[in-house]
Amino acid sequence: MAASSWLLLCLLRGAIAAASGSDDPSPPQICSGCCAGSVRNSSAVAAFCGAREGAEVLGRCCLEREAVVGLDLGNCSLHQLCPSFQEASTASVIDLTNNPLDHLPEDVFRGFTQLQTLALPAELDCPGGNNIWDNVTTQGSSRICHSQRNPCNGSGGYGWLCPEDSICAPDGPGLHLCLCEGPYHGYKCLRQGTFPYPMFYGTLGAVTTSLSILLWVTQRRKVKTS
């Protein structure tokens, strides 16, 4: 009886958490937790957001269907990027100008596959190198990186770094990942066949059932002794 009550309580807590999370999603922290204020009128993010139907400005972000498509962190006195910067991995336009940024870590833009315009302080290079972008321009104290290229394409691409039975896929400016093909999976795509779901779920079910019986027996003993 005690085990049943415990299981019912867990299910109720999960249902309440799921319902509350889906009805009122939290806005991305990067929009207001990294720099105060709103998107600047002089930023490329403002023009980009104004031209997209259905997009809206929230703090330093341009949002579309709750996803960050533009981020303006210009003139925010940043020496390094915020821990929540990865929340902007869906952005097409990012402005980081007028900041005393020391440097940009090599993989800080990992996952930013949609990024097409990146504005930086002129002292910084475009991530991945100039050959990763179709066009790199300098305007006053800003460096503008336009149109991110696919690092897997061309004779100088990274496709040769991927093991056999895998394909190269872009993972941000100058970054790539290797995706296993067909029935291959695991480390360096050396394992063949599909994931053993029946065995996995069978083992999980057996362990769960055993633990439930053990808890029930333990609770029954406590009831009898009391």
C-alpha cells in the first residue's frame, strides 16, 4: 500500500511539473541576464528583426516562436561571453561590437549553424578564420563576418577527418561533427546494427519491478513490527 501511494505521488508531481512547464515557458536568460536594456536601433539585429513577420523584441533578443533569431550584446562592457550564450545558438544575426572582449574561445560558437551575420570588435578575427566566411569587412571599429560557409565542403573541408561509415556535418563556424551512417553507431561508428531497445527496456523493467517488490516487502515489515 505504501509503495502504491509513493508511486502515485511521483506520477502526480511529474504531471504537475510538465503542465506548469508547458503553459508558461521561461524566456531565454541571455535576453536580459547578460546585459541590461533592449536591442539598439543602430544594431543590425533591429533591422533584421523588423523585417521578419511575427518576430518580437525581448530585452537584447529578437525572438521568433520563442527561439532566439537575433542577439544584440553590443556596448555591454563584456570582457567575456556570458555562460548563457549558448541559448542563442539558433540566431542568424549576432552583434558583439563595442565590447572589450579579450578573445573568443575556439568552440564558443559550436552549434551556431544558422549564424549568417556576426559583428565583432575589429581587434577580433572571425571565428574559424576568414576562409570560413563568404565576406569579411571592417567598418570603423567593427569587423563584420558575413555568410558562414559549410566547413565540410570543398577539397579543404574537414570531411576527411571523419571515420569510415560516417559523414561530415557543420557544427558552427569552422566546426564540424561526424554523423554515423546506416546501421553503424557508437565510438568512431565501429558498431553495427540498431540499438538493442528490447534488451534495454526489458532489463530496465526487471530492475524497476525488483526494486518495487523490495520496497513493498520492506514497508510491510515495518507495518507489522509497528
